[in-house]
Amino acid sequence: MKRLIHHNNCRKTWLWLLCLSVVYLSGCALKPFSTSFEGDEYSRLEQRYIAYQNSYGSCLTGFDGEVIVHWNHSLNRTSFSGYFKTLLPASLQFTGLTPLNQPLLALSSDGEWFQSVDVTKRLFRKGSLRSFAIRHEIPITIVAGEWGAWLAGRPLSTAPHVLTIHSDRDNRGIWFSVAASPDNLTPQENTLVNFDKQRIIERAILNEEGKIEAVISYDDWQAVGQCWQPMKISISGLSFGAEATLIFSDIRQADLSNNDFNLPIPAGYRRQFLP
């Protein structure tokens, strides 16, 4: 009888360990969600999120500035600086500089297509972001995302519908799972909003399968024009444990158009066009 009881206890222990392992490996333990809101409380918070999203209507959609990027990988740790400009929702241009502040690389995107100028290779490239993602083994969700909104710490303009609402495990704010349509089964991202500060604290970027491709955290907010801008952005949860930290300075609002993101082709550079 004692052997049977001991055997059952051991079996239960192994089952618990197996369950914990499955939860850990599946990444469920990493979700910061707590209580799920329903009914009247859900409706109240949904309206509050919509009002928060609409509060950015008076903000300019274009801005530029300087940035230092710290890249941390298990096999590589480096830092580089440059300047950027962005036009919401997805247009972005970055120019990397040498230690002598000379242009080294320029990369521009409108959310669908990219252009790049590599000074060292004297090469101009142009093609779809999907081709860029495949060549560099980067998830298309990240490459073709709303980088303007991500860098500005603002709600997504292309995802106005709230699918689910949860409290935060550490009481930092409220989590909103947002998508382009209320019929979407998988949200585009989970956004943590602190209404007391009227700021996004963190966002988890999701792929089409609902898996997290990256986590973006915001800090050191400063007033830029009529709106608040994060001056420090941390990006984690990338493939192979890679992490990045972006430190901004001299950010100013700018009157930009889509034409401002076309890179000129330097004379004598080779041209490569990708599908």
C-alpha cells in the first residue's frame, strides 16, 4: 500500500513538472496578463482607449532627430549612431554615420518597399520589404510594421479595434489587444497603456500566429511640440536573444511627405533591384 501511495505521489510530481515545462517552453509564463475585463468594465476601458488614441489627432505625424543604437547579441555587441526621420504610420529613413560623422549607410522604407545606399560597397538597392526580410532573416511583421507609431510611442493607426482587455500582472497599466478589424482572430499587438501618465509603457508585437516577435518598452519621455516622445526605447524578445536600445536626442517635429523618403542614387553606384 505504501509503495502504491509513493508511486502515485511520484507520478503526480512528474506530471506537475511536465506541465510546468510545457507552460515554460510555450512562452505562456511570459505573458504579463492578469484579470480579463468583460461586460460594462470592458466597454468603459474600450472607450477610454479610443479617447486616448484620438488624443494624438493634434500631433504632427512627422519628426526627425539623432539616435544611438546599442545592439546586444550573444555573439556580437556593438553601438552605432546616425540620424533618422519618420512619417506616420510607416515611413522611416535612417542614415548611419562613421566615427567621423560621415554617411556610411542609408536605409529608407514606406512600409511596403525599401531603398538602401551602401557607401562601402558603392551599391544602391531597391525592392519589396518582403525580399528584405527574407534576405536578412527578419520577420516580416517587424520589417513592415508601423515604425512611425513604434518610435513615437503612439497607438497603431491601422489597428483601431480592441479585441481583449486585461489588467497587468505588475499593475503597470491596462493591456489592450488591438487589430485592424473586430473579426480578426489574432491581434496585431498587445499594448500596455498607463492612463494616469497617458502613455504607452510597453507593447508586444505579434505575428500572424499570435506569437511574440518583439517587445518594445518606453522610457525617458519628453515634450516634443504638443505631444510626448520617448527618448529611450528598448527592444527585446528578438530571435536568438538579441536586444537593442535606442537613445534619441534633438528630436523635432518636421513637415514631411512621402517624397522625402526617396533616396537619391549616387553617381557611379551599382544598382540592384529586388522583387
